Amino acid sequence: MEHRITPDPQRSRATAEVVARASYGRLVAWLAARGAGIAAAEDALADAFVKALERWPIDGPPDNPEAWLLTAARRKLIDANRHSQVRHGAMDDILRSIDERDSAPAAALPDERLRLMYICAHPAIDPSIRTPLMLQTVLGLDARTIAGAFLTSPSTMGQRLVRAKRKIAEARIVFADPDPEDLAERTEAVLDAIYAAFGAHFDDAQRQGAGLAEEALFLARLVARLTPKTAEAHGLVALIAFIHARDAARSPSAAYIPFDSQDTTLWRVDLISEAELSLATAAQLATHGRYQLEAAIQSAHVARRLYGADTRRHVVMLYDRLLTIAPSVAAIIARAAAINAAGEPEQALISLDAIDPQRVDRHQPYWATRAAIAARLNLPCAVDCYQRAIGLSDDASVRSFLAERQNDVTA
């Protein structure tokens, strides 16, 4: 007698959630690249995910979830096109050409994603929203995560993203590869989005976005190959590789380990070597930018740990240079931490005091850095600063680490 395996609803829902996080951007890009448009592709894919949550707990998850979602989204697009009673020439033909076999698009998808990122950098789109648009549409980050990266509220960011997508639809921006001469002006926004996605990997308390780190490095490498004369593309590859090389040493046993306490034998030598080579390639192009300088800072940190070189003053000078070409709150805070590490906590505190308090009121790195500096100066406010930093952290391991530092102050 044949026994039918009973589907596990909880497992099916979990599968849908994992696929949603891992494949959303790729599937949107795949549909948009074939004429659906960004907004229509997102709507169709959202409908497909709803159907998945309805069907998979009953039928069990399919062998190839991406292919199932792609087929469901395609059917939604065709239905929407018919109901609108507007036939867009090649639209039906394009949609029918999408493979319905039980196999998901693979090798071409990363290129589709990069292509969609470049369309999001179209001159008709407000420069200030290009990077957030890529993060949501292509890389699948939610408005809350994006808002945190840009120090704004989720509601404000959500409204800006809706307006940007409306602009794309109203302007009938064509989904097409930019001309070679247009690549350079669009590449900066693409690089910014890739790095912001990489940063989201560390902001994910459950590390559910761990795949973002590998994806960001892959996309950065792709841009560097696409625009080999763009120094900042090589600089970003170097920066991401330097940081990602230390991932295993950052929390080997679910506990947060700060840079100076990490076991360097857990660092990935292959990525560090790639980073140094990419940084050297960028230097040969004789133009300096934010990502090269940040990569140089990482290189200096690594040299101090691996070879015993005292690079602390050098790091401060690199931050000085960074602030002249790419001033930001994050760079000011990092420079203050570097000044503190170089033995000048008083100057570090002065640097932090110069920041507009409203800009950092809910910015965790600011309070963590201020707490460390205040503790070194034996200031009573260190306890409160640590408490603010703990309250603003979503990562349990970071909260535990900061609580230990807070206890050291009160002991």
C-alpha cells in the first residue's frame, strides 16, 4: 500500500520565508528584465508568495521553490495584462517565453540583478533614492533595515520608495542596459547599494541575512569586471573582502568578539590576499575615493594584528582624508574610535561632541563608541552611554558584550 507523506505546514511556511529572503530580488529582476516593469514584477511576485503560503502547507513545498514562484508570478502578469484589456505588443510573447519547466533560472540571474540595479540609477530617478530603491527592489531589504542605514524613519523611507517607483512607471523608464558611456555615472549608486547590503548582514540579529555578505562580494566583483577602470569598484571589493575575511572570528561561539580579541587563525587568508590585490589595483588607477580609503583603513588594522605594525596614527590620518572627500556621521564616529585607540580619548570625545545630537540620538555605534571613550576617561556618564547602546542593539551577542563592559565600569 502506498503511503503519502503528510506535508509539514510549519516547514512549508519556513521554506517560503527562506525563499522570500534569498530569492526575492533575483526573481523581481528576472521578471522585470523581460518587460514586466519593476512595480508589476513586485506585485506579481507578492501574489505568488501569498499563493505559496496557501498551497505549500497543504501540498508540501515544491522541489524547486524558485521555479514554482516564477511560474505563479508569470501567470499573474498574464492575467493582469488580459484584465486591463491593453495588449502591450510583445508583453504576452515575452511572458510566454519564460521557462515553465521545473527549473529555476540560475547563472543569468546575478547579471539580471546587476542590470536592474543600473536601471534604478537612471538619471530620471532622484539620486537620493537610487541606493534605497536598489536595496528594496533588487536585494530584498525591508524599509526598516534601509531606514536604519540612512538614519531616517521607516515610514519616511517607505514613502520615498513608493514615490520613486511611481516615478519609474510614470516616466516609462525602459529596462535596458545603459550605454557604456553612462556606466560610470551610474556605478557610484550601484556600489553604494552593494555596500549597504553588506552592512545589513551585520545588522541582522539572527544572521538570517548571512547570504547578503557573499552576494555583496559577488556583485562587487561583477561591477569591477564590468568597469575595470573604475578604481572605486576595486576598492569596494577590497573593503568587503577585508571585513568578510574575519566573519568566522567575529562570533565563533555565538558571542561577539571585538577586532582586537579575535583569533586571527580563523581569518580567511584567501580573502585578505584578494583584498590586498584589489586595493593595489585601485591604487594603480590613480584616483582616490571613499571605498579605497576605507579598504586602506581595514588593511592597516589587519597589518597591526597580523604583523605587529603600529598603524594607529596612520588609521587616524586615513580617516582625516576620508572626511575630506566623503564626510559622514559614520566616518566621524569611526575616526573618534581611532583617536581613542591612538591614546587621545579627550580629543576623541571632542570629536563626538561636534555631531548634531539629533542625528545620533538613536544611532547605536555612536553610543557604543561614546561609552568606550567615557569609560577610558573614568567619566560617570559611561554607564548611561552603555545602556543607550545596549537598548539600541538588536543583536543579543552585542548586547551581552556591551553589558560586560558596563559591568566593568561599575565594578
